Amino acid sequence: MSMILRANYNIPQSLIQEALDYAVKSRAFTSNRHDFHNGGLNNKQQKMFEGKLGEKIVKLFLQENSIIFEEDNSDFKEADLFDFKLPNGYLIDVKTRTKDFHIRTLELVEQFQQKPKDIYISVRLNNDLSSGHIVGWFSKKDLLRINRIENHGYLDNYTMYDKDLRNIKQLYDLCLKDFVFSP
């Protein structure tokens, strides 16, 4: 079976609603400590919504390729441990961008030290917030190998620029194809 990758994923309304419901419920529980966005609770809700939409794009990719995965189902009051988990235990974290000028993927140093993931997938939402595409991915080892820490006026972040990202096909070839469901 060969990998399917769309240039653009349209997020079904049911998944958009699921992301919105989660964002509304969780907005008051989003940490102020890690909030580098202005605008208070409403903006926290918006950023959570956008992040969840990015996760839905990756979910569509995994489903379309018949990849077995576990989706995070932690309570909205808790910090999640992963966005997706593969049968081998690899944890996937989705990083969502919303603007054309976003050219880097960030992971808080503190968060990485406390709860590192194995795979990070970068997604770009389109302005309509109902579609987007997968930009690329990197591994925990890639992050540590490049070891670029930047501070943009808030906490320190590991920073991966677009040139550092790998093509999603490589992720599929390296490990995802091992988890394709075949009836």
C-alpha cells in the first residue's frame, strides 16, 4: 500500500465542532504560565481551537492511510500527554501554524524536558480554519541534534525552521507503514 498525502485537507464539520467544543470547555484551564498570546480567555480559546484543528488534519491523514493510532482523550482540565499514540508507544505531538509568515515550529524547552514526544508534526491551517496541510515533521532526536533554543519574548523554545523539517512520506516509510490496518 502506498501513502496518500493530500495537498490540502478539508476538515469535516463534525471534526470542526469537536475541536470547538473542546476549546470552549478547556479555555479556563489553559495555563497562564505558557500563554504567550495576548487577548485573555477568548484568545486562549481561539488558539486551542486552532491547535485542535491541526490535530484533526493529522487524524485525517492517519485515517486515510489506515494507520492504527490512539487519539488523546484526556480531560479538558488536564494537560495532554500526546496528541496521537502509535502501537509501538511512539507519541506524536501536532504543532499548528495559522499564518503564512510562520516559518518555524516551536516546542517549549520546559515542556520537552518534562513530557517529550517522539514525533512532532507541523501543520498549516488555511485562513478559513476549515482546511490546511501538513508542512513536515521532525523527531525528538532531530530536535536534540539541532538543539536550537530561541526566546521570542516569552519562554525558551526549541526551534525548528522549515528547512529542518522532514517530508511526511519519510515518516510513513520509517514507521507509520508498519501500523497500517489490513482486514
